Amino acid sequence: MNLTWVVQVRIGLVGKPNVGKSTFFSAATMAQVDIANYPFCTIDPNVGVAFIEARLDCPCKDLRNKLEQDGRLKPVEADDPRQGSLCEPRTGSCIGHRRSVPIALVDVAGLVPGASEGRGRGNAFLADLANCDVLIQVVDAAGSTDLEGQFLGAVSTAEEAVASVNAEITFLEQELDAWIGGLLEDGWNRGVRRVQAEGEKGLVSFIQERLSGLGATTPLVSQGMAEFNDAYAPSQQPWDWPTSTLHDLGQCMRKQLFPMVYAANKADIAPKGVLEAFPNHTMMACMADMELALRRANEAGLIHYRSGDASFSVQSPASLNDAQKKALDHMQERLATFDGTGMARLMDDVLFDRLNHIVVYPVQDETHWVDGDGRVLPDAFVVPSGIQAKALASRVHTDLGEGFIRGVDGRTRRIVGADHELVDGDVLKIHAKS
Ligand SMILES: Nc1nc2c(ncn2[C@@H]2O[C@H](COP(=O)(O)OP(=O)(O)O)[C@@H](O)[C@H]2O)c(=O)[nH]1
Ligand SMILES: [Mg+2]
């Protein structure tokens, strides 16, 4: 089976140069994955797979509880490396019933001021951006670099850092707006003819087609249109709209197409109070280079660290030299101060709050929660909250969707119909005509 389906969400890392995008990307995509399962990774070196922990415990916890109650399984041993997990994930991992799910992460380089007019890599970044469901703008919370990414000498005051972050946010919005506004402007004559023939419905379908390469769907465009009408209430007819109005329209579409979350990176060297200056943004403190260092040290067997944790343990303290000890002490202290590197928290927020996704577990056997080969809970699907049973079936396999007969809820054993809406942590058996 083609396994590209396991990655349903694409997150883009954007921002001016030298803010830490590539560091964030390397840290987040470090887990070894079987690249054959993710063909897109081999095509683009700046696309990788990152794992995000599901919010709810893996259903293998319920399975274990049941087996223990029935006396068919002994309680977890203290030294069990999987800390009780019973599942056999095809991708990602599950330890202590903490199950991780894959997403695609894209390091979008070259988005510099003026990029939409051809500066830097010019429009090359657009192809990277186009398929992203959501963007993380990495900003330099320390204000240690200018808009071109040149390092500034002195460390900024809070005021300077806030002004600098504001400039980063504004430049990126302007670049995206100019790009989307330009796309609308280009074909506007055709758009106008559609409005004359079909009214606003024609305009929506024109915009949707124009921006389909960016993931525009009719509901998204309609939502953007509603916000445009609210905010700008243009008095002229669309055929009389000046360029500036088209760009306002582009801005409303951008907000729909690219929801944005901010990583206030370099928190370790940032002055206090930067985050507080952005109450209307989803912004979280981040230390990408520390996450990278911790993951590398973990990989090398020096420490035991799990992304998201606010501390780590040293494998064999006696074997460390003074320099290593000092470096690790320093990291412990920073980690405690910031309650973790912030990366896992940010990705969790993006996937489950901003994108409102859930994790569900399709199985072939509703009693034992296994697939055809007897593999326990092999797949964890990241899907939009409230997805219907038949739509989930289509994501598992187009044949399962087309032949959908009914589903069976793995917990209640109730039969559910095509329009049954799934909730986080559901286990579902799908019956389909073959
Ligand atoms: N102090 C500090 N420096 C960082 C952090 N993350 C990245 N850097 C440094 O910022 C510089 C630019 O990082 P890079 O990932 O290449 O930035 P990119 O151009 O946005 O991809 C490098 O020297 C990194 O080591 C962080 O959290 N704190
Ligand atoms: Mg880079």
C-alpha cells in the first residue's frame, strides 16, 4: 500500500534569514523515518517528516487495561522500554501510551523583503508555500538581526526587539499579500465577466480557481469574501475596484489560506517582555538550537530527553568531562526557566488548536484492534475534527470510501453510518464492498 496518506498535514516554516528556520527544521525532523514511505522527502531536501505527540493516550492503554483485568497480561514491568505500550505503529512511536503522529514540515527559505518582486530566490519560495496548510513564522525575539538577516552587534532592549519583530511580521504579510493580490490582479478581467454573469457566486468561483494552487476551496474563499465585505464594504462594483482594493481582497484570502502561528525564537537571549507585546498573535517562546542540541545528545546516548519535556537526565554522569557537565547544567537551567524548548508545545498548538485536528485509529478487527496481519493499532490518522466515517475511509483508501457500507466503533461496538462524526482517539472498523 502507498503510505503517503499517513501525512495529511503540511506545515511551513517561514521568516526572514537567520531567525533559526533551518535549525528548527533539523531538530523537528531528526527522527529516523523510512524515507521510502515518504516519497516527497526524497524530492525536496527542505521537506521532512516531524512527529507530534497525540493529546490523548494511545488506545493501546485501554487495550492493556482490559487484558490485565482479564488476567491475560501482567502489569507493566518497571524496566519495560516501551513503558506499557502494546501497539505496533507503522510510523512514529508510542512509549508509555504517548503516541506520535507524522506531519510534513517545509523549510521555506528565501522569503526576503521584495521576494514577490523577484529579489532573493524570487518566486521560488511560492512552490514551497503553496501546499502548506498553516505557516509558522519564526521570528527573532532577541532582535539580533535586521530584516535581511544581518547580525547586529549589541543585544537589543525589549523595545527594540518588539519593533524588530513587528517589522518581521509586517514584511512577511506584505510579501504574501502582494503575491496573492498579484494573482488576483492578473486575471481580473475574467473575474469581472464572471461577476457580471453570476454575481458574487461568480466572483467566489473565480477566486477559488485563481488560487486553487494555494489550496483555496470554496468554503475558505467564501469565508474570506465575507470578511472582506465586513472590513472594507467596497461601494464600487468589482469592475471599478482599484488595485488597492484587490490587494485588500488578497489580504483577506491570505488570512484564510495561510493561518499563521509565531515562534518567538532565540528566547534564550531575548530581553524579557517581548511575547507580552503581541497579545493578538499566537506566539510562543522557542529555543530551536537547544532543541537540536538536546535531540543530538539524546541520539548520541549522552542524555535521555524527550521533546516537550522540561528536563532531561544524564545517562552516565561519571563519564562526562567538565566542559560537557557545564554545558548540560546550563541547558537544564534554561530548560527549567522556559518550561521546555517550546518546540513541541508550538507544534501541538498548530496541529490541534489552529488546525483543529484529531487523531483516530482505523483497524480491521473491532475486537482486537488489529489490521489484517494482526498488527495492533498500526495506524494513527491525523484528520480534521468531526470528520465523517466515510470521509475517513476514503483517506485510508479510495476503495474503502467508495465501497463504504458501515463502520463499527471499536469502544462501544456500535454500528455507525457514513455521516457519523469522529472524535479524538476514536478506534474505527470500516466495512466496505470489495
Ligand atoms: N541564541 C539562539 N540562536 C539560535 C537559536 N536558533 C537558531 N539560532 C542560531 O541562529 C543562526 C541562524 O540559524 P538558521 O537556522 O540557519 O536560520 P535560517 O536562516 O532562518 O534558516 C544560527 O547561528 C543558529 O545557531 C536559538 O534558539 N537561540
Ligand atoms: Mg535556513
